[in-house]
Amino acid sequence: MLKTLKILFELSLAPKGTLFLIDEFENSLGINCLPQIAETINERQGDIQFILTSHHPYVINNINWKNWKLVTRHGSTVTVHDASDIPALNTASTIDRFELLVNSPEYEDGIA
């Protein structure tokens, strides 16, 4: 809970233009904490730049998919894709975007 409060205070008090870099921010947070943090991130997205990594379905489904950057790797070649460039995600389907993402052709072969 202390980590959650710290993140919420930092997000709430950060001045415009702040950059937040959080690698897998769901780590060591309870599932009950994720909704409030995701909501706060969504509220501040116009004022603050976020670079977040996550593999958690809740986070992936509750952060606007049009803001995603997806990273793929084939050998030593790393490529960054805009989510809007991945056809499987650009749909009105009611399936969670997390499921669409993990089943997209870009991740079909895994990491080589």
C-alpha cells in the first residue's frame, strides 16, 4: 500500500511536462491498487508523458490502446510499432485488447 500511495502522490503532484518512466509498474502492487493508478495515469496523460511497461491484462486493457508502442525483437533487431499500425488491434471487437495483442501475428512466432 505504501508504494501505491507514493505513486499516487507523485502522479498527482507532478508538474506539467514531467516524464514518468515506470518499468512493469504493477509489480509489487496489489490487484486492488491497479484501478486507481491506471485511472490517475489516464487523467494526467495530457499533462505528463508516460513511458510504462506492463504485461498485466488489467493495465493493458485500461490504458488507451492508441497510445501503446509495441516492441518486437528478431535476433538483435528491435522494432517499435505504433498500436494503430497493428491490424489485429484496430477493430471494434468486444474481445479484450490484451487477447487481441497476444494473438496478433506480430507475436505469433515469439522472440527469435
